Amino acid sequence: MTTDFTGRTVVVTGGARGQGAAHTTLFAERGATVYALDLLDDLGAALQEDLTGRGLKVVYRHHDVTSESDWDALTAHLEEAHGALDVLVNNAGIVHTAEIPEENLARFERVLSVNTTGVFLGMNKCWALLSDARGAIVNVASVYGLHSNPGYVAYTASKAAVVGMTRTAAVEGAAVGIRANCVSPGTVQTQQLADEGRSYVREATPMDRGADPSEISSVVAFLASPAASFVTGVEVPVDGGFSAH
Ligand SMILES: NC(=O)c1ccc[n+]([C@@H]2O[C@H](COP(=O)([O-])OP(=O)(O)OC[C@H]3O[C@@H](n4cnc5c(N)ncnc54)[C@H](O)[C@@H]3O)[C@@H](O)[C@H]2O)c1
């Protein structure tokens, strides 16, 4: 079984930097045409220029995962240009920490909107195209989908929902040829980790380091590939042993 993606079409949300840029790069290096979606147009354009300069097939698109019309425009384009979609990686996400009494509704809902509604919309809007390709969904959850620490009420709600939605997508998708799995990174050396401030997960990681984004990408690519053809509905921690505690 192969993890080659030659001739495949892949969508990566939050693809301009961090883990999303690493996923975009790996799928492109393995032969896919990759659509990297993000709000960070300068970074996205630079990534596209860098990767296309290496002869890889990467298209950056400005795309807000919370926007139904952005998803409609994307799927219309994919339908016309490719007729189907092989892989959807719902990676875009934000973090915000505040303990329950200090949290407020607007910030709570903003995290849910990007991390949860964004994943729902991606699966909802791309479902038919994925089904046509007998494709794969890989959602990016977090160890905070199943664990917690003070200040993570919004983030845990958003990521636990991703784990649950992934299982639902797997049981519904089996009938139409779609596999759906999620990865749960521990700490990864990206801007989000810097935004978080103190990282309890990093402090409790037996391997005593954060991941390089590429260490998440290789697991995402495996789950998206025919090498994982009988794997669906699972949550894979990629966390240096954090969840083994
Ligand atoms: N860094 C970590 O330690 C860590 C750990 C576990 C899970 N995660 C998850 O991994 C994923 C990737 O995060 P990262 O670590 O690469 O951080 P990051 O902040 O570098 O990347 C997140 C990307 O998502 C984009 N994004 C945010 N809102 C968006 C929106 N509405 N529409 C489109 N794009 C949007 C950002 O612009 C950014 O490019 C996220 O879902 C995050 O929650 C991160």
C-alpha cells in the first residue's frame, strides 16, 4: 500500500503556516495538487511561490473556514477543475485561554466557530466531492479533546467536538466510501504554542520536547493514504507520550 498522492487533490485548511504549511508541503512533495486555505494571504502567497518554484502543485486561496460562501466557492472550483476531492485536512484552529468565570460568550463562540463549525462546514460542503473520489478526511483535534487544564474551557469544547464529529463522519462515510480520522497533537512548535503562553502539555510530555510540524504531517498523510484503507473513526494522539500518563 502506498502513501503516494500523485494525481490526487488535497485541501488543507489553515495551510499558510505552522502545521498546515507542513501538511501542504508533504502532500505536494508526494505528488498531490494541494489547495492551502487561510486568512494569512502574505504567508500563503509566499508558501505557494516557494513550493511552485520547486515544481510542486500548490494553490493558495484566501478562505475563512467559518464562511459558508467561501466553502461554496471552493467546492464549485474543485468540481469544475478536478471533479472530485481525494483528501480534506481540517487543520485551521485558534486557541484562547480563560478560566470559566472570566470567559465570555463572544470569545467562547469565536473558538467554537473556527475549531468546530469550521470542521463541520468543511465536511458538510466537501462530502459529495469526497464521496465521488472515495476520499479521506483528516481532522486536527488536540490532546485537549480528551484532557484538560485550567483555562481551556473553550478549546476543550471545540476539540472534543472534533473527535465526536470525526466518529460520526466515519460511521456515515463508510456507506459512501469516505474514511474519517483525526490526529490529536500534543505540543507542536508553531505560533499557536507561542500564543498559548504556559504549556501544561509540554511540561507533562515524557519525550520532553515539542513536535516539529513535520512529525504531525507524516501521520496525517498516513491516515489520508491507501495505506490506512481499513482505518476509520480513530483519534490518533501524536504527543510524545503525553496521553500515556
Ligand atoms: N501547536 C500546538 O501545540 C497544537 C497542539 C494541538 C493541536 N493543535 C491544532 O493544530 C492546528 C494547527 O495549528 P498550528 O499549531 O499550526 O498553529 P498556527 O496558529 O500556526 O496555525 C493555524 C492556522 O489556522 C489559520 N486560521 C485561523 N483561523 C482561520 C479561519 N477562520 N479560516 C482559515 N484559516 C484560519 C491561521 O491563520 C493559521 O495559519 C490547529 O487546529 C490547532 O488547534 C496545535
